[in-house]
Amino acid sequence: MGKVIYVLPDGGERAVEAREGESLMQVAVQAGIDAIEGECGGEMSCATCHVWIGDECATKLKRASQDELDLLEADDLFTDESRLGCQIKYSSELDGIIARIPG
């Protein structure tokens, strides 16, 4: 187990335990982080798990697919750091990853 740090829209932080292979969306929903809805259950058909991942961890992730980018680019809060939490699987390499939730 490791941890994911979520920065909430109000600036508060929540450190949450994560298991290998869980998506950042699953981790947030299971921890009761209301700012991440995960409405589609991780099927990449909504953007209710939109997070910003800073450069410090972005280089450890595989690139976003075109489908993921298409969903994100439709969001008014899209930036170069935007990712869908459902598409990021936790691994020990990502221990301590910071996921900022737009708001």
C-alpha cells in the first residue's frame, strides 16, 4: 500500500491509502472524497474524475489517449496537467502522487 494526496478544490488536502492497480478515481470514491464523482464508474465516458497532475509525477505516467483528451478538452477547467483519475492506475512508483481536483 501507498498513498495518494488529493488537493481539494477548497485547498485542503487528504492523504489516502491506495492499493496497487487501483485507479485514482477508485481510491478517491472509496475514501469518500466528494469532489471526485466517478459517475461512469471508470468507463471513460464522463470527466467527473478530472484531476491535475503536476510535472513531478506526470513523467511517470503513460500519455493520455486521444479519447481521454477529447473528454478533458471539453471541460472548462482543462489545462496541460489535466488527466482523468480513472485512467491513472496506482503503483508503488507513484507513491505520494499529488492529484489536484479542479474546482
